[in-house]
Amino acid sequence: METDLIRRCIDAGLKMTDQRRIVLKVIDDADDHPSVDTVHQRARTVDGTISIATVYRTLNVLDELNLVRRHEFNDKLSRFETNLDQHHHVIDVDGGDVHEFQDSRLETLIESIASELGYELVDHKLELYGRRKSS
Amino acid sequence: METDLIRRCIDAGLKMTDQRRIVLKVIDDADDHPSVDTVHQRARTVDGTISIATVYRTLNVLDELNLVRRHEFNDKLSRFETNLDQHHHVIDVDGGDVHEFQDSRLETLIESIASELGYELVDHKLELYGRRKSS
DNA sequence: ATAGGTGCAAATTCTTTGCTATTAA
DNA sequence: TTAATAGCAAAGAATTTGCACCTAT
């Protein structure tokens, strides 16, 4: 098994240890925005000996390589996501649920705003805080 | 002196102590995005005995009252801003400078996207990460 | 063979909190 | 007068790191 994420790590010159492979799989499989602790717990179900330090180190490396994005939504925990194309979020201010979405109008607008301001866009984060409409 | 921020705090039922007044002034005067520690240092230049605990407590109250917004840009420090109308930021990925901007097209689009998704917008944050164009 | 990675525990860093004394309202 | 707030120091929580051992390349 050679996921895209694994390949990118190898290309970046990282050693592919068992622990790293497990953390990468957890991250790759996640369709939510897990905290470090959650990633650790999930990794433990595969290998009970994997340490939280390794999880921290791995996530930090992935962050540096821009293979994951780090967020802090309502709480103060670091939360991670791999799906780098859909970085728009609606956070429910009541429940705290995080819902992802994608919108091309937004992409286009953001791109041109950055350009107008004299910047070449590298990445971006948009977080909408809202309340479910009852209607 | 009765700044708007002070007025809002009083209206919210907070006691206006000397320390609080100083922290509010620091926040109000800031045109950057100071960390808790920076706010503390600035407050100290006015009153050398003000404690960091008080700064934390004051900023937390302001955050709860939505009189400041809490950010975490490139570093992992909480950073604060009072200017709640201009919550769009470009972060220079090289220098780390944070530049604020305002864009009505964006406001409008975000508002309608939230609505389309079934949310009533309460607040939002947009962070663009970019690199200065040399051209 | 060896540069890089791991686990563990200790150390750091940031933030909160219990307590007693103080003070704005 | 009294409920809220301050300062201090201790406690907590999240994250990083030094070190001795291990392993992918």
C-alpha cells in the first residue's frame, strides 16, 4: 500500500517507519478534524505502543511539509486535516460541529484579492461561525 | 475618558478597575495583533504591578463579550484584535507580518454562502497566507 | 554504517485557578 | 456593604525535548 501521502513523505526524504505509516493512515482516513490526542488514540488501536511524542513529531513534520493544515476552531486544541482542497469551514457556534464546504466563487475572489494586495497566494483558511437557521 | 470599549464593558456589568482600564486602553490603542504577553508588557509601562493573570482574565472576558477576536496566526500564541469590522488578514509566509484588509465583495459573498448552507452568520475569519510579489 | 526516528520522562510554555486581600458600585 | 476583582503562587494542560536505544536506507 502506497498512498499518496506516504509517497509525498518518502519524496520529502522521510524514513517510513511503522509508526509513521500508522499515523499517516489515520490522518488519511480521517474525514473529520482530529486533535493530536484523537490521532494518537486512533493510532493506538493499530499499535498500542505508539507514543504521543511520535504523533506530535509526525504531525509537526506534516505541517511543515504542508501535507496537513493545522486549525484551532472553537477550542484551543490543534486540529488537523489532510484534505487541502476544501479549507472552508462553517463552525456551529452552538454545537461546535465543523462542516466543510467548497465554493469556487470564493476561491476566485480570494485569489484576485491576494493578487490586488500584491501577494502570491500560498494557502488560506476561511472559518464561518454561524447558527443553524430554523426556517 | 470614556472610550467606547470602556462603555461597553460597563454596560455588560463589569467593574471598571484601574487595571482593567489600562488593559482596555492597550487593546484599544493597538493597531497590530498583540499576544497576551505583549498586552501585559504594554500595560506594565503604565502600571508596573499589573499581573499577567489579570491580563488573561480581562482578555477572556472581552472575548466572551465579543469585544475582541482571538486569532492564532503562524505561531501558536493567542493574538487579539479589537477592530471587529476588519477581520480579513494576509499573513506574509516569509516575514510573518499580518496585514489587515476589508473587502465588501467578500463580505457579501460570505454572507450569502452561509445563508445557502442554512446558517445565520455570527462571525467569520479569513486568513490568506501569501508571499509578496516582486513585480 | 549511520542519519534519522522512537519511547519515556522531564522540561517548557501557555493558561487557569484557589486563596486572601482589596475595591468599585 | 458586598459581590466582583486583583495579585500571587500553585496547578493544569498542551507541547517539546534530552537521552539512550533502535531501524530504514
